[in-house]
Amino acid sequence: MGTIYRGSILGGRRTPHLQAVPGSADRLNIGKGSLGRAACTEVDPELFFAGEPYAVGLAKQICGGCPVRGLCLRRALDNRERFGVFGGLTADERRNLRRREVRAA
């Protein structure tokens, strides 16, 4: 299971100073199944829910190199996640994608 790191990035700094946050991967329920390989298991989960433009950009960058990005996005869409960055998309982007999927169906 990956280690989650907490940084000062959410405090407004652009250079994170990372330290391990024990048990964070368990809180996200990503340690089981395919999502256990997710790139986000290596960073503080708060980064994906911060909402600050820099944090959103960094979260999307992490998602961009994730081997399970598509699965994560599908899970977020299926569960109608209302907050955070999942599969490289923000909640607003996922809502727009869902609307396009409904129109196409």
C-alpha cells in the first residue's frame, strides 16, 4: 500500500515539504483492488479536495500519470462524487461529462 504525504502546499506554498501521513490510504479505501495502484496513494488526500487553483492543477497533474485514471473517473461518475478531483476531472468537469453522456445516449 502506498504512503500518503502531507505537505504545506495547501497552506499556499508552491513547494511542498512532505512527511508521511500514516493510514491515509486506508481512509480513502484505495488500498483494495485495482485502485490500490493509484498515483494518489502517494500524496495527501486533502490535495484532491482543496479547491485552490494550484492544488487542483497539481491534483490533475498527479492524475495525468495514474495507471488507473479511467477506472477512478468511472467510479466517481457512477457514485456521483460531488467534490474533489477524481480521474483528473473536477466535480464541475464530471457533471459536464455526465450531461454529455446522457445527451449522447
